[in-house]
Amino acid sequence: MFIELHIIQNFAPSNLNRDDTGNPKEAEFGGVRRARISSQAIKRAIRSEPIFAETTKVDPGVRTRLLARKLTEKLVEAGKTEEEAQAVALAFAEAFSGKMDGERTSVLIYLSPQELQEMADLLMAHWDAIEAVLAAPDDKKAKKESPLPKLVKDFLKQTKNRTSAPDIALFGRMLADKPELNLDAASQVAHALSTHRINMEIDFFTAVDDLQRDEETGAGMMGVIGYNSATYYRYARIDWEQLLKNLDGDAELARRTVEGFLLAALRAIPTGKQNSFAAQNPPSFAMAVTRQDGMSWSLVNAFEKPVRPDRDGGYVAPSVRSLDAYWQRLVTFYGGGNVEPHVLNVDGVPLDALDKAQKSNVDGWMNSVIAAIQAQ
């Protein structure tokens, strides 16, 4: 079973996700330039959205190179001094990652709070043996008998192919040096693309020096910021069976994870340049699809031919209509017997194919999706 999410979302002038030049990200699609928000920015916004943890009832995972710092905190909480905790934590982080850059591991490591606690518990259980090795750094025999390599192996063995963090279960993790910790993502998230042609605009700004005298001229600072305004199509998919596997078969947690993902996706907005633009614009249209036909449909090709604004202006309504019409074509051609759409139509755009799938509010929409999952 797959759970898909399709969103139409219009943003006011903004620079939510910028490239290496500081300008909004773009892409070419359908022969024209489109505004783009990367999937990484969207996933980060989703897992950081408070309602995700509130709904799953599990704290999200931590992606960090500062593994030793987090372990030091936990060991201090367990009663060790700051100095001895830091020494043991650094030794374990080096054994775990293989390379260190000061107190940082060579790569980002993505771990759940439970997995971090399991690491700390292992270190506490073998504390004396670890300290004995650290106390004799030049003793080759002591170094050879160090328990740290075995502790790393034990940890990897007990965490293989599962996690307790819903966000890690959804988005997966990959460590080239520790393939045992790798986890196939249960979700796929597409880059958001504008449904229409876009042109980047430039904001020239100046800042006043508050202590400058009246007779002194000139700005204290000046510069430019790139921005655009666009109606985006967003797509994501969850593989229910992979999610169950990643969460070690916990169906209740998997259900809460789907619910948390959908609710967070409605609220999640990348944070780029928000202090300058405040583009806090919720979706105008959202459709969740529960399906058991083995297929997946991104509806982005509904906008392969760029949408044109309505006569009175606006891209949201024509974008929703294009999606509705494209959905009808796909269902007619491929069949929709094992496909159930659940629609939120905030702006009340008249629908044809998806009219009967509309729900009156987010609660009704969410209840409909969860009921469909539980019925399978």
C-alpha cells in the first residue's frame, strides 16, 4: 500500500530555498523556467515541524557530526564528570566513525534519541574497561583488548534494519562506512515546482545608519536579494510496508507516523529569508491518495504545459483544475479501482473528477485517510 500526497500551494514574494548564489532555486520543466524548492528543504521543514513529534509521540532523530558532544551530555546525566565523560565519548565516536576532525565525526550521523541512549548505556556498562584503555594510551596490549570495537559492533547489530525515530523511518539514512546502519527510506519527496513559468525578480535595498548626522549623506549599507512568487505543486509518497519494516513492525507507530507526516506537510514551510518576506502561506489544495494497485502517480505532468492565470488573475484555481482534469485522464486510462482520493479544497475551486472526494476540514480529511489505511 502507498499513501501519496499532492499539494497546490501559493507563496507570496519569497526566497524560501536559495542556491549557492543566494537566489531562489529554479529548474526547467516543460520548456520553461520554473521556481523550485528542493526536496531536502521540504523534508527538513516537515521533520522540524512541531506537530510531527506531537502526533507521533516520539522525538525526532538527530543528524549531527557532534556525536561525542551528545554522548558527553548523557554520560554526565548518568553521574560521570565532564572530563571523563568527554574522553570516553570521543573515544567511542572515533571507534564508531573511523575518522574525526577534532570533536566532529567525518560525516553526519542520523540517530534516534533511543539509539543515542543505547550508546550511552553500552558505555556505562563497560565503563571500567574503557577507562583502563584510555589510561594507558601507549600500551599496545591494552589498546588491542579495547572493548570499543566490540561495543560498536554490538550497537550496529541491535539497530540493524530498524529505528525508533519516525523521521528516520520515513527519510532513511546512509553511512558508507557503516552499511549496517543504513535504512531504506519509506518515503519519497519530490522537488516542488511552480505550475507556471517564472521570472526571478531583484529587490534592491538600503539600510540607514541610525547614528549618521543629518548633513551626512549616503546609506549605511546596500545590497540586492533575489526573490519570486509562485504557485507550487508538491508531491510525496509513503511506502506503508517499508515504513512498518523500518519501525520494527509497530503498526500503531507507523499509523501515527503517516498522520504526523501528512499534518506536518500541510504546515511545513522552509525558513529561507522568512524574516525578510514572511511568506507564511498555507496550501490551497491537498489530496492524499491511498492505493493498493502497485502504482504511483506524481501529477506533475498536469503542469508540463505551463498553467496560465485566469482572466481576472491568479494561478491557484487553474492549477487545481489542471490537476483535477489530469487525474481524470489517468483514472480513465489506468483504472482507479484500488485508488481512493481524499481532498481538501480550501478555495472551493469547482471540481469534476474529484468532487465527491472532498472533505470539509483537516480533521475530516485526516480521519478519512487513517480509516482507509486501517481498512486494508
